[in-house]
Amino acid sequence: MTDELKLASDQLCVAWNNYQRVCSNLENHLSQRPFGASSFPSEVCRLLDTEVDLVSSYEPRIQEIKIAVRRARNYSSGIAPINTLPPEILTRIFQLVLAPPCNLHLLSDDDDEHYPRYPDYLTHVCSQWRRIAISSRSLWCHIDLSCHEIYSVGLAARARAHVARSGELPLELHILFRQ
């Protein structure tokens, strides 16, 4: 697999270097035309327009490739050793780092940074943690909701997500109403 990646990388480098050289040569050739010379053929204009569109179409693909390479790199035990643990162990660790069963009473009216969202945070670390956290139904059984204005944005969507992710497991729901 690494040999295949190295070969593809080398071929891509050669192709990009060649493409850049040809484009630079064309630019130099066209820029050295005498002032007032007749315009170059319309087929050259069409070809250049096509090339601009083609190169622009590569940008999203390059971003996708960067993401794939970075994700593959994250699976390296040297980069993120925790990702070598089996999903069952990671799930247990996730359960241990969850907040105490109910901490809504700890919220103050002006405190928007301590709203308990730990299962949500776990899904934002990396694709592997997201997959494990979402499939670990026990992480989603405890739902703390506050109807306070600061926390109410997305309240229903958050509750629905927890219910869906908890599956058939019993739910523990806490709702805080404040004046």
C-alpha cells in the first residue's frame, strides 16, 4: 500500500511540474508577442478557458485528498495512540468522562459555557470517535435540558438526537425551568 502511494505521489508530482512548465511557457510565449499584433486564435482562448475551469475543478478534490491523508495519518499509533484501543474500551472511557448524572442545578443564568454536552463533544473529535460515540447508545440515555433562553437554541433537535441515539434504552430526562 505504501509503495502504491509513493508511486502515485511521484507520478502526480511529475504531472503537476510538467503542467506548470507548459502553462508558464505558453504565458511567456503569449506575453512576448509584439504590441498591436493580431489577437491569438479563438481556439486558444477556448482552450485556456477550459484549462481554467479544469484546474478550478481540482480544488475540491484536492481538499478531499487532504482530508483523507490527514484521517489516515490520525490512525497512526504514534500520532494518536488512543485510536489503537478497541471501540469497547473507548466507549468505557467515554462513559467515565461524562458529567455526573445531573448538573443542571449548577448552571447560572449567565453561564453559557457549562451546559452539559459531553456526548456531543465526543462526536466532534474525529471520525472514529464520532462513529463510536454515536453507536454507543448508553452515552445518550441521560438528557439534561434547560429552557433558559441561553440554552434553548436547538433544544428540540438536541433532545431528538439523544432519543434517536439511545435506541431502545430507558431515558433519564431532566428539564430545568427558570424564571
